[in-house]
Amino acid sequence: MSIDSRMESHLQSQRQRHLDELLGLLRIPSISALSIHKEDVAIAAAFLAEALTAAGMENVKVFPTEGHPVVYGDYLHAPGKPTVLVYGHYDVQPVDPLNLWDNGPFEPSIVNNKIFARGASDDKGPTYLHIKALETILQTNGSLPVNVKFCIEGEEEIGSPHLEPFIDTHRDLLKADVLLISDTTIIGPNQPAICYGLRGLCSLEVHVQAAKSDLHSGLFGGAVPNALHAMTELLASLHDHEGKVLVEGFYEDVAPLTPEEREELAKLPQDDQAYMQSLGLNELVGEPGFTTIERTTARPTLELNGVYGGFQGEGSKTVIPAEAHAKITCRLVNNQDPQKILDQIETHLKSHEPKGVTVTITRHDHAKPFIADYHQPAIQTAVDAYQFAYDVEPHFMRMGGSIPIVEAFDRLLNLPVVLMGFSLPDENFHAPNEHFALDNFDKGLRALVYYYTHLERV
Amino acid sequence: MSIDSRMESHLQSQRQRHLDELLGLLRIPSISALSIHKEDVAIAAAFLAEALTAAGMENVKVFPTEGHPVVYGDYLHAPGKPTVLVYGHYDVQPVDPLNLWDNGPFEPSIVNNKIFARGASDDKGPTYLHIKALETILQTNGSLPVNVKFCIEGEEEIGSPHLEPFIDTHRDLLKADVLLISDTTIIGPNQPAICYGLRGLCSLEVHVQAAKSDLHSGLFGGAVPNALHAMTELLASLHDHEGKVLVEGFYEDVAPLTPEEREELAKLPQDDQAYMQSLGLNELVGEPGFTTIERTTARPTLELNGVYGGFQGEGSKTVIPAEAHAKITCRLVNNQDPQKILDQIETHLKSHEPKGVTVTITRHDHAKPFIADYHQPAIQTAVDAYQFAYDVEPHFMRMGGSIPIVEAFDRLLNLPVVLMGFSLPDENFHAPNEHFALDNFDKGLRALVYYYTHLERV
């Protein structure tokens, strides 16, 4: 169980260059959610296209979409061998609150053997490993023992609104034998894991309108509706004190965990005390009757991501706010349907509309949950690759996050999906001080070189 | 019942100049709550000091305080006659949301016989009327038939934190026979009213802290506390569906309305249908068992003025917020004590602290409620002045707003207080498109000339 020694040497001699190039990508503020960064997202796409070309990929092209572009490139000179479709994303989450970052989110720095930058771990770093692993094989060997296609998008963090139509109209171009994605987490610094399930997602905004404008609390206070009173009453109706979702029907399509799977998940290392301590918490809060791992990977959630209304400035302002807004996302598990869940939430909110105000709802992104059979050969090669690079057997796990497009790839291209991640769960994705461990940068490259040089069957 | 005809002519001939000078004052963005406007507040103080001098006041001085300055000026050449202390404020509320203003808040414009600007009605306009009324008498007559002292502050909109110590250390300077304030509303375009009661105020901020930083809703969602879930649960516990405050003991010191006073208040014109329509509401919301006037002037309230936490930008962000914040103010009535009410709210919030989070409280401004006997002679002269200027008998009413310093003046200087306002209740104080009716600008000047030339007894 090894890789070609020339490839080992190449990885060592080129390490600083590989790192420097990744830092270059991390300097680009490709925040897909904010229209002010549209040009930066395009710059990141162009950067990746150049990197694919430099690595030896052919037919490299930046495909425009109605949103942000898709970067494509391929190597198709291994007749009779499997074709691997590599998916990743080069867009990143917004960076606020900016004041909580120790360093600029787009000024990457390496501190304590970690690369700090927005996107380091989610998902520019892991995506970049594929390019450098294939470049290493090609530069050492002159050819690849598999066929490869890259499909790297710029809208993952906003729910991939244009990737599904892109896949649909490019089924031939993207046709492959296996889909390989590095956008999931492993369990700990030296404990890799293969993810076989992802939660789905749905997202909405709630708007409460009371009077036609803000009112003076002295003159009107006591007789008129306050948009924030209504909003807090409405939002508080969504959960019980323990965190169970009170939307009618919310749990009705959830496939119950079997005793066997609960046993499997119970084997995963999880120390609630250490977990709480690392998060600065004295107590965990969640649905009664489930473990932390079950709650975060195999049970659905409804989270308030943002609430705002009225005065937020310095000091006080004696105002009765006319408007209030809330942003909500749900994580879904098999077999919940995002649209049905949105319908149920909308019904709940409308039926709980507080006195004197109007509640309106805007629907956003949605993604179906995904689950795979982990006995297939393409996943078994990933088990071997992890075993080689980390010298330890990987676990099988489900992930609480969503990769909205996985279910669409699965449905449209009908191919096995391998989720082979290199990020650690505490690397602050979507939060200040996101980072990526150098140890997984190095082991990830070796694992991927192994994977691409050992994939025989899918 | 009249004023000197030379004064009538003077008011007419000088009208445009009087207006232009007021617009000059309204151009100064003297927002006391925002430290970035500290210099503007000082500029407004200097503007007023010049206006007092130009009007014929003596000993004009801008007194620095630890916050914003107090402007003083006097005329003390009417021996044996009453001394009127005039209180007003030249600071204004913040202006956000700025996009809802039809014109810049500090670019005053006259449209449809209304002066539009932040502070036009609260309280630069009404305060300025006193200066111009006294100037009119002095320029026409050569002397004033009363003694006058001005005390104009720059911190009313932030709870007057430094005026009470100022009054306390300047009791001799401010010694007077009656306090006259124009910072209340009348009932309608041609229905003046004398206010004999003001609500008190207390103010606090609530902070909820969950994890030490924002968390990814996919990786952690389901097992960790969400600061916004906790905050909405906490805030929703403060009221029942009808708007009654659920804080234990909140109503226990409220002096019940007597049947006689309820009868008196019922005589005030109030059309709930028109009121709702003017505010863009389909329904009123408030404490059961009380009329709109009772709810807004003689009953206490607890209002959420601002709530915020998590992501507020464009699009969605799948984050579990670590922090949430709320700004709360209460309007209080006799005999509620602001500190006791703050204690009760704090006890409520701490005892309802949701699982997994820490709730902390910051206390801000507070002012005791005020109530006066409206049979005193100084108020009777105000009745006559309104009757003269508006040709209609004024009502007696209580006001729902707070003038935090009235109770302090009352306590420290022990003098009758006359609240003689010229603003209309729908002039958008504290909200976008604040304005002041030209009709009340004109009638206010005539009423004040009458008052200052007819005040014999207090």
C-alpha cells in the first residue's frame, strides 16, 4: 500500500510552491452571496482555469451561467479506465463579523501549522489538492492512469442555483463513472472518515410589517403593534425549550434511524465535554432522545440565522419599529422534501400571525438530503487511500452539512458519489478565523495521489 | 383678549426672517446619541446662544457639561414680576432608516405648509418660537413685562444624563417662579391642549451569548444553543398576545385611573378608525380594558426598540449566531419607579434565561413619571393664550412621551410646570419625514407673545 516514490519526492520538493499557489487563490475575495464581489468570483474562476491548464488538464473552459461561472477541464487519455468527475467550489461565505478575525480573511497567513483565510478549509483548499495531486502524477509519470473531468462551481455557498441546469444541459460533457468530492470533514487530526450522507437544506426569510413607518414609543406606545414583539412571538413559536421544532408535520417524513445505524454512529468518537469546551459552552441544547452525533448529522433542524429590526446604533432610541426581518434555514434528512418543509413552515407562520401585523415570506435555496451505499468499490479505494495516507482505518459517517448539488449529480448523472474530505470539524467554516491544517494539506495530497493511481473499479 | 397690534404687525413683517433662521438651526445635525455628531451638537448650542443674544437676552453662556452643553440666557429687568424659566432642547434623534426620508433630514424644506427636517417638531421648532416671541416683544416694546431665563439642553434625546447635576449646582442661577416648556403635542390642527402628565422612562439592553463564536449550521446545527432562539424565546416571554406586560410586579405601583379622570380623558377627541388609517394599521394592539388614549398616556409600556443578531446581509448565510442583542424601553406612569421596574425586568430576564446561553443586561436612561395640578394660575394663563391664538378652548390631557428632566426640575427647583406644546401627534418625531406645521409656527408665536405679555401670577 504505497505510492510511487518519485511522486513522494515530488510532493516534498514542490511543497512550498503548492502552498504559495493555494495562498494566491485564498487572496481572492470570491464571496458569491454579495453582488459587490461578482468580479472577484470571476477572478477566482480564471485563477482555477489557469491552474488546471498548468496542471496538464485539457479543454479548460470557464462556462458562464446566469450567476457565477463553472470551471471545466479534463484529461481523457486513459482508455478503458474509469472516468472521475471532480466537483468542488471556489466561492466562499461572507466574512462578517469582520472584527472577530485575527487577520484579514483574504490575507492568508500560516500560524501554528494552519492556513488561516476565508475558504482555506471550505472549499478552496481541499479542491486545490486535487489539481496538485493530478499535476504531481502527470509531471512525474507523463500520463494519468485514470480519466478525469473537473467541474468547479462558484455558487455553492448560495445554494448552487445554476449548477443543476448546467449539469442538465452538459450531461455528455460531464459523463463519468464516479463523482469525487472533497468538501466534507474528517473526524479529527488523524482520524479520517468517509461521509455517506448529507443533510438537505431549505431557506426562507420572514418579514413582519406593522405600521407604515416607525413610531414614537411615547406617543403611540401601548396602542399599536410593534413589529419586533410580533416577530419574537412568531419565532419563539417555532421551537420548544429543548430545541424540538414545533412546525406541524416537520418530522413526519424523517426516516427513523435503525438500531444498527445508531450502533454504528455510537462508535464514532465524540466527547461532549471536550466539544462543549471547544465551543465555549456550558450546556448542549437539542432534540431530546438523540446523541450529539445523531442530532448534528441524522436529525433535521430549523435555525434562525439572522434577526433584525428597529434601532441597532449606539445608545437608545425610543422607537416602535414598523418592520422586522428574520432569516431561517433548515437542515433536512432523508426523506424530507425541501418544498414540502417550506410549505409547512409557511403554514405555521401564517397561522401564528400575531395580531395587528402582516407576515410575508420569501423562499430561497433548497437542496434535497442525500444518502449513499458505502459498500461500493469507488468508496473502498477511498478507504485504502486514507489508510495509506493516515495509517489508520477511516470511519463511515454522515455529515450535518449540505452539498446541495450532490443529490442533483446523483439524480442527473446516475453515478456513485465518493465524499472524501480533508477538513477538520473545528476549522471555523462560515465563521471568523477559518483555517485548514497543514497536516491534512500534506496527507490529503498523498491520499489523492493514491486514489488517482489506484482506482481500478467503481 | 388680544396682543399689542404692533406685535401682530411685527410677527407678520418678520415672518420670513423668523422662518429662515429656524431653517438654519434645522440644518445642524445635532444628534446627541451618536458620538460622531458631538461637534454638530456644539455648533447647534453656539447657534442658539447667538440667537438668544440677538433676541435681547443677557448673560448668554454655553455651559459645558460632561456630555453636551447647556445654553443659558436671561432677561431680568421686570422687578416684581414673575420669572419664567424656559426649558427646551436642541439635540435631535438619530435619522435612520435614512432611505425612508423623502428629503435629507438636515436639508429642511417647506412642502404643503409643513417644515420637513429632523428636529422641526421635536424640539428645535417649538423651542425657537420662545426666542422669537420674546424678541418680538422686546423689539416692539423695548422691554419685557416678565423676567425670563432660558435653559436649553443638548441631551434630551439620550435621557438628559447631565442636566440634573447642572440644575442641582445652578439652583440660584435657574431660580424662577414657573417653568415653561414647549415639547409636548396638541390634539389636532386647531385643537390645543395643555399637558398635565408625562410618562417616565427606563431603558436597558439585553445581550445573549451562546457559543464563543458563530457556528456552521450544517456541522453544529441540532446540538448547540442558538443565541437568536434564546433571545426570541426570552423576549416573547415579556408580553402576552394582547400586549400586556408579563414581568412580575410591573403594574403593582401604577396609580389606578379614577372614574372622574377616565371620564375626562374620554372627552378628548379620538377616532380609532382614522387613527389606524393614518398609521397604516388594520388593527390596534394593546392592554385589554383601556381606551387608546388611556393606553398611550396613562398606562405603562414595555417596547422592544431594536433586536439584532446573526446575518443581515444580502442572501442567506447558514450560521448559528453566537450573540444576539435587544434594546428595550419602558414608558412609566405614576407611581412607578424606574429603578424598581429595571430590577423587575432584570429578575424576569434572569429567571427566564434559556438553556445553554448567558443573558447579561446593561441599564441606560431613566426618568420618573410626572403629574401636575392643572388648576394653578400659570396654567390658566396658558389656557388664555391658546384660546387667543387658536380661538378655541384647550383640552387638558396627559402625554405618553417623557421629558425626563421635568420631574427633576419639579423636585430640585420646586416650581409649577407649564407644558404648552405646538406640535401635532402625527409629525413623525423620532421617525423619517419629521415635520412641523407652519400653522402652529404662526399660532405658537402669537400664543407665546400673549403668554409673556399676560403672565401676572403663577
